[in-house]
Amino acid sequence: MDTIIAVLRYVAPVAAVFILATCVISLFRNRPRVHRLARLIDQNDGTIIEITHWETSIGKSKANDIVLPLPTVARFHAVIAKKRRDWVVTDTSAKAIGILVNGEKVDGSAVIENEDIITIGNIPLKFECEEALSASSKRELRNQAQPTAQKGKNVAYGVLVDIKTKKPIYLKKQDVLIGRGEDADIRIPNQTVSSHHARIYKTSRGWALTDLDSHNGTKLNGRYLSQSQLIFDEDMITFGDRVFIFYER
């Protein structure tokens, strides 16, 4: 018995250190990505304000995420938040002050999209987020992406539309490899995209998206993928820094 106790006296601390080290390594390895979701650019002086939270409060009070210490700004003036598919700005100031989106006063809340101008007090802030598209913009892109009927050609199962170039890429297979490599079904020649970056494939439950351990990750509606997920019509998909909108057939 004394021998066992003597052995445990040395083994137990070593085991505890090993368990602690394993937990610390796991914590760092699986920690969530901190990334820029969007940004605001002050049109008066060019100041850039990064948005890194799904909900961001703006106002004169230091309790806000973004502090604008000016007389024309209310203590708690506005909130910019990412909802399921849309970015929304909400007026939380006194109605007499209010906020403007592209020169029009917001009554309560309004959906905002890339390059909209949000005026808070007398500060015009340009909202930049390529993943932010209004319903009307999505409908317009869908209409432009409708494939023309061609003899001898298979009908596409779906389509990805590049937000920047507005170019449609048709999914002609039910299992599509996406990446920078020459063997990719959909090739994206961009340094932020890995050779084998992601897959879009059809399952019994619908279309699914998975990241192939890419260097810069794959986002679905602004959130990084940690496992395969189902995707639906008008979902926003980002490979590296290239943003696409997915339309089902």
C-alpha cells in the first residue's frame, strides 16, 4: 500500500499537468474566429469603424460599442444588427433626432445593404458589407441569373452568383468541388481561396455545404462553418473573401 501511495504522489501531479495542457491546447485550437463582419466609414473624415459583433450599439454614451461624442448624437442613438438574413438598423434615439438611411428618415427599423449611407446626428456613415443584400437586390440578381435554354445542355441544378461581378456560375452536378485548384468544378482564382476549399452537394434533405479545412474558412450567412450545414435559396456563401448568393433551381 505504501508503494502505491508513493507512486501516486508522483503520477498524480504529472497526470494533472497533462490534463491541464490538453484542455488549454483544445481551448486555443477550437476558439471561435474573431473577424470583421462589416465596417462603417465616416464620410466626413474617412475614419473606418470595424463591426465585429452581431449587434452593435451606437451613441454618445461610453456604454455603447461605438461611441460618437457629439452634441447631435443621442446617448443611445442606434443599433446595427445582423438578423437571420438581413442587416438591420434600429433607431433607439428620441424621435426628434432620428437616423437617416440614404437620406430617408427611418421609422423604427430598416433593412440596410452594402454601401448604404446611415446618417447619425450629422455624421454620414457608409455601411460596407458585401454579404448585405436587400430582398429587391436578391430578386434582381435572380432574374439576371436565369439560364437560357440551350439545346443539348443539361439544366443547372442551382446557381451561385458572384456578388462583386454579378456573374452567375451554374451547378451542373449534384456534388460540386469549389476551390482555386485546376481540378475544381467551380474554380475561383483568388489567393484567399484554397485549392480544395469547399463542397456543395445534394442530400436527401436538400443542398448542403461543407468546408474542406480551407485556410481562410467558409461562411454561411456571415458565420464560419464548423461542420456541414444545409443551405437554402438566397443564402449568402463566402469562400475566403469572395461572396456568392445561392439560388436553387
